[in-house]
Amino acid sequence: MSKKEEGICRAIDEYLAKGPGRMHVPGHKGKPLRRPESEGSMDDPRFLAQYLSVKDCLDQVRAFDVTEVANLDNLHYPLECIESSQERAARLFGAEKTFFLVNGATAGILASLLAVRMTMGEGSVVLPRNIHRSVVSGMVLSGLEPVFMYPEYSESLGGYLPAGSATLRRALSDLGSEELSSVRAVLTVNPTYYGIGQDTAPLALLAHDIGRGVPLIVDEAHGTHFAFSPELPMSAIGSGASIVIHGAHKTLPALTQTGLLHLTRTGHSQFSGLLHNVEEGLRLVQSSSPSYVLMASLEDAIAHVAEASPNWVARGISAGRELAARLSEISGLQVGPRLPQISAQQRPGAALPEESLQKDPGRVLVNVSGLGITGAQAARYLWSQGGVAVELAGFDHVLLVCTGGDDSQSIKKVTEAFLDLASRARSKRQSGRDGRQSLQADLACLGEPPRPERDLSLRTAFFAPSRMVNLEQAEGMVSCDTILTYPPGVAVILPGERFTSSVIDYIKRARHGGLFVAGRAFGVSEREMMTFCVDA
């Protein structure tokens, strides 16, 4: 029987039986908030096997899987328990109105862009190139058009840094008066996937100066916990932003697929109608049968973090720092992320000076190039031999996520796995069995993706009649496709943009280097990269 035929329950049971060190989201790490103190370790596979058979848990969860019946309220038109819970969350985060999301932060992104279109009218949104895939979907649905700004690109992280005020100001100055008058919102990603953030207040001030003022939307999916500790980057909720979206499951002990959309007091007071339009946007993109298990999980997680604060968040910060310190002692590893050395004096037009950037200690970036291996090789070994699953594997690094769900046992497990990895890598290098060097040379200059020109609007190209072509033959054609390289998940080309030789070469080198490359034709062929272009 193939792995695919074994099914989801079997796969999850096998994962749990390994007693994995979960260095990835979601934040609860598979552990209950209220742990048995004397019955065994939650990191002991025998304990997990006894208490966490997936099918047994599903049997218990089914008792809580209810729907909109008496006294259980309605997520789309809440008046009772759901409304009360959302109000408590709004007070805790300091928002005007907080909405529970059961389709993840993605639903919040989609609803925000729909609300902007409904409130501000047709036009464009200024946003950084490192947007999440959901933003592209939101632009397609809303009909808003992207105006891209390009933040500072960090070679060491293989991705963009947060977009600063200088980046936004530069993007706005490049627009003609007619283009500037059509801007309806600014959207930014803060923090980045790697946990680097900054104060978004300067962006909010610039957004409020565009025309009569436009909303600032902040994709803060990886920063739900920021509000609970001064040791973390500042949350955008009190910065002058209008809408802030959280992926609650990423760093809080909430189940996967939970999130929050916050309409701030600034957004509510400055943009009449935004509140009701957000509500209607959510009704459009969220399930009409929302999961009460997910909503209960979200409520419980928020309450636990609030009541235990700063314990849950502080534990995650402490765990990240302790793990980083231990791994830093292992020869061949470089541990960060270290804030890039950026200076406006050193590089004219640079996005931000170094001191304005902050990092989340819970994101531990481990560069393994000193071991003579790739990030993908490290991730495979850590899982197969050490039972440690990482959040992501880049070309020369892996990313680990620490939250309040981690403890001394999980840190010990991860440290031991890396010690074993380093020992094995050194022995292979000494025996001359290192095949990484030529691959590293091929990808050493992969760098920032090209900046393709736009020929058609994003929405027009997305819905245009298309045909599938081999990537090698796509030069000069207009894409109907969104092709992303992961990590960090940035689009190399979007619908409406034209394929060039540099775009094609970048995608080919990314695939050759083992990065995950996905598009509309994903799975059509393992040997050839196929894509969809406008059928002219």
C-alpha cells in the first residue's frame, strides 16, 4: 500500500509515533495546555501512542463538533457567545473590532481586499513583492491591481526584508499623478517569514497622506504573539494601520486554520463603511458552516495566553534563545537570523537603517553551509535520523520555530539531532563524499528574482483563455500563472507579466537547486516545467 493510499489518519499516527521534535507551526506543538504532571512526558512516543491515537481523538472531538443551534450563535451574524468572545479578543489586542477566522489568515487577507474595493472603489494597491499567495487571490477577487514596491533583499536570508517608509516613498514617487490618484490602499508584510519586523507607523503616516488617505493593511500572520511581550517587534494594531491580520495558529496554542482579523480604531474612524464591508467580505470567503472546534480552540488559546501572560509567550522567547545558544556551540553551524548590515549611507535608497529592524527570538535560522550540505539535506537527515521536523528548508539553511509549546525536552531533542547531523556531515566530508560544491556554485548567485514587466491587468490575465506550454518555450508570452519558489514563497511571475529569458532561467535554477517551485501546472510533469500563458 502506498503512502497516499494509507490515508490522513494513518499518516498522522505514524508522525506522532516518532515522538517528533516539532520545530514548526502550529504553536501548540501538539500538546494540551493542561498537561498531566505525573503520567509521563508528552515527548515520549509511548505516551503519545497511549493518549493520542488520531482516531481515538477524533471520536472525542466529534462530541464538540456542533453547528448553529440554540445558544451557539452564528459566526456570520454573531449576537451571543461568539460575539462576546470576539469582543474580549478586541479588548485584549486593542482593536475596535476583532473577527474570528476559521479559514486561516488567508480569509482575512481576502476579506480585507474585498472591503477596500467596496469602501474605496476600483483602483490599485501598493504592496511589496514578498506578498503571500493569498494576496494574489485577493487581488483577483477584488479586481484591485498591484503596484509593487521592492524592499531591501537579503542574500543571507534569501528573501526580502520588511518594506520601510523609504521603500514606500520611492514606489509612490515613481507613479504619475493619475496612477497615484488611483491608489486605494497600501499593504505590507510584517514580520517576514523569518521573524524580522519593524514599526509600521511610518508606513501608516504615508498611507494617510495619499490623496485623502487610504487604509494600511498589515499581514501580521506570523506576529499574533507580538502584543504579549515588549521583547518582540511591535504589533501594527496601534501603529495607525487600518486592518491587521493574524494567523493565530502559527504562534499561539490554537488549532491550524484559525486566525484573527482586527479592524483598528484608526481604520474604523477614518474610513466609513469599512467595518460593514469587512463583515460582508468575510461572509463571502468563509465557510457558511464554520467549525466550532476551531472557534473553541481560538477562544481557549487567546484566553490561555492572556491569563498566563507573559508565561506562554515568554517561554517561547526563552526557548528560542536557549536553542539558538546551544546550536551556536556546534561547529559548522551559523545561527540567526542576524539582522543584515544595511545603512542608508552605505547604499543610497536603502530601505531602512539596521537599528530599525527587530527580530523574533522564536525564529531560529540555522545555516548549515559550514557542514558542506544543503538545507534540504539537513532537513531530511534531521527527520529520518533525529525525528525533528523543521518549518522550512532553504538552499543553505533550515528554519526552526519555537513557541510556548517548547520545553527543555524538545530543546534537548533538537540539539542532539543537530549534533548527530554535524558529526555525520564532517565524517562524509573527510571521506570525500560531499556532492554539494558544484550545486552551491550553480546557485551562489540565485539572489533576488527578476522584475518582470506587466502587459495585462492581473485579473484580466488570470481569467483569460490560456494554453499550457513548456517553460522553455514561454519567452515573450504573457503569463496566466502564478509561479512561486519556496522558501520563502515569493512569486517569480504573476498573471499579466511577461516571461523573459531571465525569469525562465531563474525558475530553472531554483528547480535545479532543489527549491519547491509551484504553479498552475503543478504535478503535470516531473521532468519538464509547464506553465499557462495567454492564448493569443
